[in-house]
Amino acid sequence: MGLGSVRHADVICADGGRRLARPGWRRIILTFFRATLEFVGENQNITLSVPREVLRRVKRLAADRDTSVSALMTEALTQLADANRRYTTARKRALAAMKSARSLGTRGRPTWTRDELHER
């Protein structure tokens, strides 16, 4: 059974028992202090290769923020993709503005010569 065909989910309780959860949820792991929710079909696993020192520092950062390395990576990648989208949109808007620039009354030909511009 693939992830897309899951019709119900299990709730895994701290006492080890299982119960049905809402449709669309893969599973919920309940502990005394926290509930972790995993959505079906919305996340894709990837493999990253990072230097050990970087991974050690990221794990410490995740622990300090009470989150996971995956959540930190999701946030960082989302910010990167959003910044790229904003840049692309601004670039397209700027190029369109240059193509439809207002006429300066010269009809695309200068009415002056180089020597006139550089007279002293």
C-alpha cells in the first residue's frame, strides 16, 4: 500500500496502544509532553551529505530551538525558494518596464552629437 492510498491512520499512544486517527494523517505519536504529526503525501524524503561538524552544529541548534533538523532544513529551503521566486518576479517586472518605457520624444534617435555633450 503506497502513501497515497492510506485511508486512515494509527494513533500510537504512550501506553503502546493503537487507535484510528483522522483521514489523511499517517500517524500521530503521542507522548507525555508532545504529539508529533506526520502528513501523508505532502513530504518527500531526501538524502543530504553534510560535513560532520556542520551536522553537529545543526543538531545542537535544533535542540536549542526545540525542533528537528528536518524542520530547520524545511524552513531554510522554503526561505531560499521564496527569495528566488521574489527575485524572479521582480526581474520580470523590471524587464517589462524597460520594454514599455515612456517615450522621451526622441523616437529612439538622439538629437545631439557626442561633441555637443562633451563641450566645455
